[in-house]
Amino acid sequence: MNLKKYLAAAALLSPLASSGQAILSFSDNKTYRQTGPRTFEYQGGALGTTIEDGVYSLAGCDYNGYPFRVTPNIFCPLGTTGFVTEGDVTGDGVRDTNRYFSIAQIIAARQVEPFQTSRIRMVAAPPSALSRPIGGQGWEDSSIVIWFDQINFPIRAYELTRYSTNREYLRNQLQLHYDEVVPGTYIFETPRLNDDLREFIIRITHVPMIEAWPGRGRVPSINEFTLLNDSGWNGDRLELDPRVFNRFDWRGFNGDTALNGDTTYFSVINRETVLRDGIDPLFFEPVFNVPVEPGLLIYPPYDVLSVPVNQRYREQIATPSSNYEIGAGFFKMGEKVTVVLDFERNLFSTGNSRDTSSRSFTWDVDFVDTFDGFLAAAIDSEVLPGTVLESLLEPDADYDGDGYT
């Protein structure tokens, strides 16, 4: 379970609030793998909570992260305006202490004190198996101190509050995840800025999310996600022919499970090392048989050499959705891939809190040779005419008269 993925998603969704108000993000995340008609495997999940107060934005500069100050120039228009004495300003997991960065805008924390994890507690929650009060332990402090403005003056220290905590659930802990994280209102106490006696209270309402079939209850309903391509399963994976159009149909997304502001993303990753053709990014010449490692996003289609991995994005589709169709020719015979359908929420509960829960539904696909694909390829290559008698298109027909089907 990649917890950094959810923390990064929460950070990217953070508004650049002019008021600088604190934001608590509550993320109930689950990943499921469908293995057949109405059969799923829980792949793991997490309950992640972040508290942020104060915002900043990095400006383009070739000298970001250098250990010395740089005045404005063509390669760094604003100059390195900020000097970091605490924290990670780039989000790469590495502390940027004693480094200079070009800061375009900065607002210090105004409601929640940084560097005070011992004063954070979840003091109330809906009836569940989750222990409470939760506080002190388990919170990571990644608060930031930036001395700004190093170029235009005056210089002063800006403190920005960054707290996070995560509770992981393993593949065999779906019921525990259900029992501990339930819909309802959660109340957190956080250290009030410049006040050692009072706490700053933040409330968050966790709204019910779509689940994989059969869901939390004993009786399945149309509100649980399931893929409907029942006839395509062979064991625990779908078999499709890459030479024809293939459509995935599902149910579960509707007015009850999808809210305004929810987003859905479709993508495909490869399950094994494959060879693909690309374009050399230096010489813009075709390069053949480039190895593509497992787990790499390969659809939407990108050139495997010229487009960096961190610039390959999932396709955003309609919400709510019920299907997706992939055209012919995007994959090769014999490729083994995993389809990923991500459903993400960004629902503000109060001015200081939002629900950023997510669900990932995946299923494996093997691309194989089928009669329909053979027929499409034969017509494309003019082995068969574009219009033939329907009787000759049956799987057991002898269309070329050689005595074999």
C-alpha cells in the first residue's frame, strides 16, 4: 500500500488559501482487485490524516536547493528569496535545511502551532472499534521554517505547520478497516497558535464511500462497485483481443455514491517487463524494443522514452461513470496488464476540514488471440473483403474454402 501516494494527493489538493487558515484532510483509502464475476480481493488500505496551516509556492528557478543565495537573473527571475532552516519544501521526503529556494508567495501559520505533536488528539468519533483518544503518538511533524525575503527585504521567519499520521491495513484486515473507519463526524484537538492553554478544534464529517461488491452489509446493492464483463473471465483475469474495440462496463457509481467534486480516473499499467518502441528524447529518432518495467503507466499512451514517468497522468473520465472503451491497436498480443479505476473525493466538511478519501478498483487483463480479432485483422489487411456473407463469419465456417474452419 503506497501511503505516500495519498499524502501527496492531499498536498496537491490543498488550496492556496489567502486567509492562511488551517486545513485538516481525512483520507479513508482502500484498494480492491476484482478476480471474477462478483469476486474481489482487498489489497490493503489506510486511514491518513494531515493538518496543514500556512502556504507557500515555489517559483521557477534553476538554483532552487542551492546552498547559497542567488540574485534575480534570466535563470531565476525572482532570485532565491527564501532560506529554509527547517523542513522539506519540495515534498521529496528529503529535508531542505540550509538551502535557498525561490519563493513566490508565502503565508505563515495562523491557527495551529507547529512542532507540537504531543498536543494533537482525536477526542471524538462515531461508534467504532477505533481506539480513542488518539494523540501524541503516531503523528509525524514535518513543519517548515522559511526566512523570507532574502532579496527584497525585510527578512523574517515564516513558520508553516505540517502534521500527518497514517494507520495501515493489510490484505487480511478488510473487516478491521470496516470496523475502525466508519462514516460520521470526527473531532480533533490541535495546538492553538501562541496559546499554551487552549486548543484549536477541527471537526470533519466522513461521508460514506463506494465499496467493492458486496460492500459493508450482508445484502449487496447497486451501490457497490463491480465489473460487469462476466463472459470475459478466464480464471482470475479477463481475456481480450487487442485488435478490436474493448469496452469495460461496471456499476456502483450513481447519485448516492458519487458527489459533486468527486473525480474518476482510468489508467492501465503493465504487469511484466515488455518491449515497446519509443522516440529518443535527444535525437528524436525511433528506438525499438525498449524494455518497460512492471508497474509503469502505459495507458493513456505515452512515448516510453521522451515522457518522464512523473509526467504520465491518468485519464480523468466522467463522474459518475458506467463504462470505458479502449480502441483497437493500443496493446499487443500477449501483453499482460492491470486496469486501474481510481475514485477520489475532495469534499469540504467545514472551512477547516475536508474528506479526501479514495477507492482504487483494479482488474488484470491478458491480451490474447480471438476469432473476432483475427477477423478484424483479416479485413484490415484485405485478406477478407469488407463485406462477406454472415454465414462465413461464424467461428466454425470455412471462409476460404480450404476444408478447414
